[in-house]
Amino acid sequence: PLHQSILTPIFPAPIPPGSMLISIDLYNKLTAVEAAFNNQQVELSLLRPLREQLTLAEATKSQLSIEVALLNADNERLRETVASLTSQLASTQAHRSALETRLQQTEARLQQQLALAATLESDLRTSHAAIE
């Protein structure tokens, strides 16, 4: 133990009779120091894995921060794409509405022309019948 290695050079064997009280007090103090030292060693050995876990957690946090930034950028691009597609849809719907209006107008003109053609055909038959 630590106290034996310290005591040996100070008090070579045998210890003088008058110094027993001093050596017991010194022994107790050295034992307390050794216990404190051992406790600190135990604490350090317990702290090392925690420090490694903390380092790993910090690295994971850093990695997650990068991933969150990338996801935020992807989210922003998706929002821009949705906005663009929404705009294109509105434009397409407006174009479709205009085409439907033109189609209705064309159908109405076609109906007028069909009615006129029917009238002309009827007039032509009447004229043929009158000529015969």
C-alpha cells in the first residue's frame, strides 16, 4: 500500500519507542490520504465511460443538427415545389375554363349554323317543289 512505501524511508525498522504515537497519527493520516486517493481513482474510472458517452452524445448531437439542417432545406424545397405546382394548377384551370368557354361559344355557333342549314335546306326543297 501507499502508506508503507512512504513510511519505510522515514521510519526504518525498528521504530523508536517514543515515536509510536506520532507514527500512529501519521499512519492514520496516510491511510486517510490513501483512501481519498483510491476514492478519486474510483471516481475517475467511473467518469471515463461517462466522458466517452458524453463525447459520443455530442458527436450524435452534431450529426443530428446537420441532418435537421438538411431536412429543413429539403422541406423548403418541397414548399417551393408545392407553391409552383399550385400556381401551375391555377393556370391550367384558368386555361381549361377559357377553353370550355370557347367550346360553348363554338357549339352555339354550330347550332346556329345547323339551324340556318336546316332552314336553307327547307327553303331549297320548297323552291325545288315550286319549280317542278
